[in-house]
Amino acid sequence: MSESKAMIVGASGATLTSEEIAFYREQRPWGFILFARNIVDAEQVRELVAAMRDCAGSPNAPVFIDQEGGRVQRLRPPLAPNYPAGAALGALYQRDPNAGLRSAWLVSRLHAFDLRKLGITADCLPVLDVPVEGAHDVIGDRAYGKEPGIVAVMGRAAMEGLKAGGVLPVIKHIPGHGRAFADSHFNLPVVDATLDELRTHDFPPFRALSDAPMAMTAHVVYTAIDPDHPVTTSPRAVNEIIRGELEFDGLLMSDDVSMKALSGDFEERTRGIFEAGCDVVLHCNGLMDEMKAVATQTPVLSGEALRRATAALQGLNVIDTAVEEEVRAEFAALYEAVA
């Protein structure tokens, strides 16, 4: 563990190339992330995940995925059912709060069943962003609602469902992407809301889930916090807001370093991420030249970052006794009854 580099990286396809194997063995990334391009069938995914961990020299290296439900769901039938988006679960809450909260927990517990069968141990969920009217739909129906209180309690239920199944949750996109009027995959969103507005609307779900083991940053400029840098590369946003005001002490990972919201080459971006105070850099697209550039500026996990990474992994060993068929039946009955 102490030899791991502070990065989470992807792969280009369904099996590892010889270049990827050599790179992983040399760099020993702390974790990996899967996308649809990496997924063919169950046995192939299990073999890919095992190969990644073998190269990293770590049998517990976390393997991440975006498995939210709705339009952001990397595992599809027959590997996993199509699950409802966060907004659909939030709509249940509006009609019946108890049913909404239970459904959020059940869906996350089902994600955990689906993921653990394949060796995947971390899910970039729950989405704690609170959209505002007119914001870009990059968040949209991924959010549980437009009220911070609803997002907070639904996010808590979703987080606890993943943890119950031995899957590590990642709250995102701290301290909030819901006001963004641009998609940070392609452009840098700039939010001019006052700090009071952010504290009232955007921050509360993240403050409520500050005990989460991991969080992913927002590639968003908040002019009231730091007009010159997006959160991901802003020391003030990380130290004063995320670590200070929101009291988040879990592992802080960047959103994808290859997204167009960030400027500079990959060496500059990576340096900025660590200089801001992030613990781990995330690179998703599997492009080797980019990964090599990121690796040149990525430190070995140590100090507080290593402590947080080690603490996060403790959750892999705590799994409840829920029975998958019973959880599926309860969710189906509940969702059909209230939807």
C-alpha cells in the first residue's frame, strides 16, 4: 500500500495491452476505473479487474465505476438491470418520504450486489449536486431533487446502501456542480453565486455527508471562493471550504484530469491538483500518453493522503447479510407501488 502512486487510472479496452501491463507494474496506481469500453461480459470483467490488481501489486486496489442508474450506468443488462435515475427516486420521496429513502438504499444495495460479483469495489455515487433552474443538464436527472434537504437525506440512504454491500461510495461533485451552466467535460463552468447562496443551497448535502470515505471534486470556478481556479486546482476551495467549512476528512480525488474544464498540459494539471490539496488524481480515458504525463507529476501516497486512503478501504470488509433476491423483490414491489 505504501508504494502506491496517488492516482486512479483507466484502460483502453476489454483486456490489458502489453504497454498497460508494463505501465501499471512500474507506476503501481492506487486504483482503477472502468467504463463501457472495458465491459463485455462477466467473466471478462472479472479477469480484467484481477489483471489490474495483479499489475498494481495490490489485491485490494479499489476498482471504481460510475453506476448511478438512469443515463449514467456503465453496467447494463444482462450484467445489471437498468435502474432509475436519482430524480426518479427523488420523485418517490416527494410522494412518500419513507418509500423514497428506502428505495435509494435498496438501489444502492443492488448496485453493490452487481459490482462485487465482478470484483468492482467503489461506485462514484451518490450525486449530491443540487441543480438550479436553467442549469446545464450534465447533472439534471442525476440529482435526487432541487432541494438541498432532500438531496442530503436521499444521498445518505444511497451511501449507506453501498456501504452495507461492501462497496465504497464517492460523494460528488464537492462542493456542488448544480449551478453550473456549462458541462465541465467540454467547458469550464463559472458560478457567480455569493457564498451565502452556496451555503444555503449547494453546500448542505456535502456538509451532511462529510463522513463519507471519499469525495470527487467539481471542475467549477466559484468566483466567491477563488475567481482564478476551479475547485479541483484551488488551494482555497480545498482547504478552506472542503476541508474547513464542510469538514470533509475523507479521501479527496479530482474529477477526471482529462476534462476540458481544466487548462494547461497534463503535467501542469496534475501538479495543480496536488498543490491544491487533493489526495488522488483521476484519469479516465485510458490514453497512454496522457497517463504517462500524469504519472510524472503524481507522488507516492503518503502522509495524510495515505491515512485517508487506508481508512477508506476499511469499508470493503464490512458487508451485511442481505439476500439479493429479497432486496430485488422489495425494491420492485416498492417502486411499482409508489411510482
